[in-house]
Amino acid sequence: MTTIDDAQSREIIELLLTRSPETEAFPRADSHDDVLAVIARLRAAGNDLAAKLAIAGFTLRPVEHQGIEQACESCMYYLVHRRFCELPELDLPVEPEWSCRLWRI
């Protein structure tokens, strides 16, 4: 059985986002209710990575929202030394400059 490492997963994610750059980056999930709605949709997407990336609004570059640059590297769910998003509904390797609409400080 072959497993995909984090670097390979990042490459796959980047390829998916390059091929289908239209994600739900906006509106941002600013309220608790917004976050819960996005999380429910992520759970319903199961293991469909492309759907999860679209629902979470992933971008390959930081998004500026309300005067704040929102990049993975400044999100509370980002594990710096692993370059990983630990939000349970996403749980995937990311690059520091990427962003999603579930970004939190």
C-alpha cells in the first residue's frame, strides 16, 4: 500500500487549485454561524479533496479581508513546523502563503 506524503499532497492541492481556481473564497466565514455552515458542508464532502478545497475557499495566495492579510501562516489552525492545517474538517498540508475562508487569528 502506497501512502502520499505531505509534500506530494501539497503538489496535488496546488495542481487542483491551479486547474480549478474558482473556490468559495468569498464570502469569508466571519461569524460563528458562517463557520458552522462551512464546516457542515466540509463534513458532507467526505474525502472529496477538490470539493473540500472549493468549499473552504482555498487560494494559492493570501486574501486581504477587512484590512488584514489572511494567509495560512498566520491562522490559528496552522502548524508552523509541519506546514499543516489542523482544522479537523480539513486536516491537510498547506503552504504558508495559501489561504482559506475559515482563517482565524
